[in-house]
Amino acid sequence: MATDAGNANELDWRGEFRDSAKEALFRRTMQAHDACQLRHALVVATVLFLAFSLTDFSLLGSSTTFLVLLAMRATVAASFLLLALAVWRRPSLAQTPMPINLVCLLAVSGVLLTIPLKPDDLVTSLASIVTASMALYLFIPNRLPWMLASNAYLLGGFLILVVVWSPLPGGVLANSLLLLGFVNLLCWLTVSRIHRLQRAQFASLLEERAINRRLKEEIEERNQLEQRLRHMARTDELTGITNRRRFFELAEQERRRAHRDGTPLSLCMVDIDYFKAINDIHGHAIGDLALTVVAARCQSVLRESDIIGRYGGEEFVIALPLANLLTAREIAERLRQAVCRQPLEVKGVVLDLTVTVGISRVDDGEMTLDPGLLRADRALYAGKESGRNCVVMTPQGPELTLLESVPTAVTPGAVRATASVAAPAAIPAGGRLPGRS
Ligand SMILES: Nc1nc2c(ncn2[C@@H]2O[C@H](COP(=O)(O)OP(=O)(O)OP(=O)(O)O)[C@@H](O)[C@H]2O)c(=O)[nH]1
């Protein structure tokens, strides 16, 4: 993969990014580093500049020339310290050309001043020029054009001052210029290489960050997708309640808990009455809506711990943990009433929705839900047979006696026990079909 870092065309002759926004970002990132480097360079330069006063004194004694040199060194050292202090307080100054280059100009002028003041000590002056040149390239964090400009001033100044104040034999002058030229070339190449390496590293860092960001987004997307898929795998798309598979997972857990703790678990099968007629007369869209409304109304009467699922078609199944048949009957009756209490009005159609509910209790010895579901289904069937819109249960176990005392009139809306249900009642001829326009 071709990386930005490996793209040499990204950098200009100064070793800076062609893209100004990227270069600005790089410089901002480097600001603290540059400020620290500049402060250290200025403190070291101050010490060096002042230290040379000792050699000046040993050469010149307390002469006027020494005092002039001392004043120059003190001024330059003071400007160094002032800039170091300013950069310490405002690190952004380390990347502001004006103060840095003014101080460089002053320092270079000071170094050049040593030539006319100590014309006999040309070796030291030459060494100072070389050191100053290297410092301008390597110690002061500056941009390449400014480095070249201050070095041009240093070289040009040296040449003029040597010619005027301390004429040298042609060969010595040529050697000195060659040495200075070589130092300049070497430092220029070194600085260019450092600039390029720093930016290549920065480009890699940016690229790595972008990859990490993309990776994070991808992980986030995958997590969301996984959550959506998990939700879809557990939920009935139309009604939003638990689907059949998930219902059985949860209800089976409850069955095991009930078995372990010896607590009751009841099951309800809920079936919408005359649902085929709703579909046939008003269309599937309204049928779907009726399904959704019935599911929501059923859910509204249940507790958090109850589990409702879509069993298939227009049939729902409910598991009621900790509910014996008596409690289940109360809940189912509440549910039946919640469904039929209010007609469903949609697009000018008024639908009377009713459900028939079959109830059973899971027996202690039953190791699956199937027998209980079968009994609830049978109870439901009996309810349908006996006129619909009712709650029917299969009495069993200790509740049998209690249930037998429940009134068993075969009228829609009543609660019945299958034990007492008469022969299946036929749907009244021209019977009450849901829906009136
Ligand atoms: N709109 C819609 N209809 C469905 C869906 N699933 C099943 N059905 C329909 O539900 C109807 C069930 O009809 P039946 O089983 O005959 O029962 P019914 O008309 O409700 O009669 P009873 O249950 O005896 O009162 C069928 O017409 C199915 O096509 C569904 O997701 N959406």
C-alpha cells in the first residue's frame, strides 16, 4: 500500500508539506518540542557567548576593545535570555519568525564584530563563524529559508570584514571560504534530512490515526449490526414482541426455575377471533395492524416477568411465572377485556377485536412445555367452539376444586373451565363478524 509517508512529492524543497493545512498541523504538533529545543539552545548559547569574555580578557586585558566586546556579548546574551523567557511564557513564539530571526541577526552581528575588534585572532573568529553557522542550522528550530538567509549574512559579512580588516593571503581565504561552504552544505543537507524524516514520521502517524479511526467506526458499525441482528433474531418483526424461538428459550428457563423452586408456571394461548374475516374484508394491511394492536394490548396487562411471544399467525402465547391457574385466569380475563374494551378505528373502519384465551398450568413432573401448551391449545379450541371472546382453562392439580366452583355459562366474555364446557357451540349464523364500516 502506497503511504503518504513514502510519497516524496508531498514535500517541497524546504522539506515541508506542500499541503499548507498539513504543514500547519505538523507545526502545531511540534510547537512544544520546538519551544523546549529553542529555550535550551538559547541558554547554552548565552553561557558560550559569556564564556568567551574570559578568552577576550586574556587576549585584550581590560582595554576599550575588551569592554566593547563585553558590551556586545552582554547585549547578545541578554537578547538570548529574553527570548528564552518569552518562549517559556508563550511557546508559540518558538515558531514565530520575527523574534527568532531578530535575535539571530543580533548574534551573527556580534560574532562578525569580533573580526574587526580582534583582527589578529582570525583562527578563533573562523571557529566562531563555523560554530555559529552550525548552531543556526542545527540548534535553532527555524524554517530553512531563514536558516539560509542568516547563514548568507554570516558568510557575506565574514568575507567583507576579512577583506577590509584582515586581508589574508589568497590561498588561506579560499580555504576558509571552502570550509565555510562545506559546513553550510553539510548542515543544509542534514537539516533537510531531519525535516523530511520528521514529516514522514508525522504522515505515518496521521495515517495510523486514520486507520484506527476507520477501524473504530467499523467496530462500532459491526456492534450495531450485531445488536440489530440479535434483536431481529429474537423479535417478531410485525408486532415487536418476542418471536416464537425466543419465547421458547425464555419460557423453558422459567419452566426449569419453577421445577427447581417448586413454584407455579401457567401458560396462555391467545387467538384473535374471526381474524380471517378481518383479512378478507379489510385487507392484510389492516389485518397486520389489528395483530399489532392486539399484541400491544395483551402486553399492556402483563408484568415485566411475564413472557409473551407470537406463536404463529394470529396466535400468541404467554408464560406466567409464579402464577397458578387462579392468578392466570385473572390475568387472562384482564387481557381479554383490554383487547375488546375499545374498537380499533382505522381508515374509516371500526373493528371490534376480541380474543379467546386457553390457559393451562405446567405440572411439576413435566420436563418440557409441550404438554402444558397442548392443554392450553385444547382449552383455546374449546373456547372457540363455545362462542369465542372468552377465557377457558384446563383445571388440574390442587386448583381443581376451586375452578369447579367458577360459573360456566356459555356466553361470550365468560370464564370457563374445559371440564365444564358443553359441546362446541357453532358460530351464530350470520354471526358477529368483526368490522363495521
Ligand atoms: N394480516 C395477517 N394475517 C395473517 C398473518 N398470519 C396469519 N394470518 C391470517 O390469519 C388468519 C387466521 O385465520 P383462521 O386460523 O381461520 O382463524 P380465524 O379467522 O381467526 O377464526 P377463529 O380463530 O376460529 O376465530 C388466516 O387468514 C391467515 O392468513 C399475518 O402476519 N398478517
